[in-house]
Amino acid sequence: MLTILSWNIQHGGGTRVKEILKFIKDAKAQVVVLSEFRNNKNGVYLRHKLLEQDFSFQFVSLSSGDTNSVLIASKLPCNSKLFVDRKMEYDHAVIGVEFPAFRLYGVYLPHKKKHKLFDLLQEELKGEKPSILLGDYNTGFNHIDQKGDSFWYTDELRRLDKIGMKDAFRFLHADVEVYSWYSHQGNGYRYDHIYAHQDLLPLIKECDYIHDARLQKWSDHSPMFLKF
């Protein structure tokens, strides 16, 4: 069984890092994608402790300490790919890693800001190996992943579907109402997603959210996991 965990840890984790690390350990995942990771003192501590959990392969984007970015940590050997050569805004928001059987992209996409990261991902996801794209997208489908219609980039999610990238959660759970983040007004949004290439869908055993971690206030987002 291969377990992949994706979690927005809220501003680098702050004083919640020990709880976050315990949750990761208990999840028994082989690959972890953390969005809103920050390259600061707290981030160094988190990475060191992940090494103690046997996450020997770690990749971060080139960003300053106060910038919300992405960390991919793996117990399995993999090679990384950063996108700083593209000279595009928010290039720190995407990291790619390659395993023998598939490629994986961790994202923290900007919230309601103009960016071209979906164009980058469209290009990357058309490669020969099947891919998994996961993290905090900060968007979804209006009236489905939220009750309202304020999402940007819904059309880009449809473009992902057209190239064979499917919403792993919806593949298993259809149109069930679930949210991974709530506003102070109590409005729910499903910002966090895992898209997997259609060739991988028959291998998926589980894909769901763990809301207890959010309710315990270890982050303001619910972690998400995928099991093959």
C-alpha cells in the first residue's frame, strides 16, 4: 500500500509544528506534500524532524522565509524538478518529483490572483508517465466545492479533466458535500484536491479528508490522503 498525504499547514506551522509532526508520523505515509511551508527556522526544524521519521528525500522551492511555498518529503527515492528557470511569478508555488512509476506535483496556488501556473501544469502533465497533482489549489467548482460562485480558475480544472487528470476524491465519492477549509463566517470551501491521471484510477483504494486535524486546530485546513 502506498499512502500519500497532502496538507496545508497554515503559515508554516507556527507553534503547532510538534502536533503536525505527530500527525504525519501517525498517518504512516510514504510521501508528504505540505503547502504553506516556509523556509524559516521553523521550517528547518520541521525538516530535521521529518528526517528522523525516515523522510530522507526532501525538496523545497526557492523562496524566502516568510513566503508560503511547498515541501515534498518522501521515504522513497525520487528526483526533483523546480521551475525557477521559467522566470514566472509564483514559480515557488509548484514542485515536481519523479518516481519510477509516476510523477507527482505539489502545489500551493495563489488565492484569487492572476497567475499562469495552470498553463505550466498543463504542459507538464502531458508527459509519458502518469502524474498526480495535489495540494491547496485555492479553487474548485462553484456550487459544488462551495455553496457560492466566487471561485477563480474553474475552467482550468475542466482543462485538467480533458487531458486525463481526474479528481480522485470525486472518483470515489461522487458529489458528496465536503469542505476542507472554513471562513470566519462559517462558509465552507473545498480548496484542497488530489488529481490523478486516469491510468492510475483503478489502483486507488482510498481518498479522503481527515477533518479531526482541523477541528483540533493543528491547521485551518483538513489534511487529505490518497492510498494506492
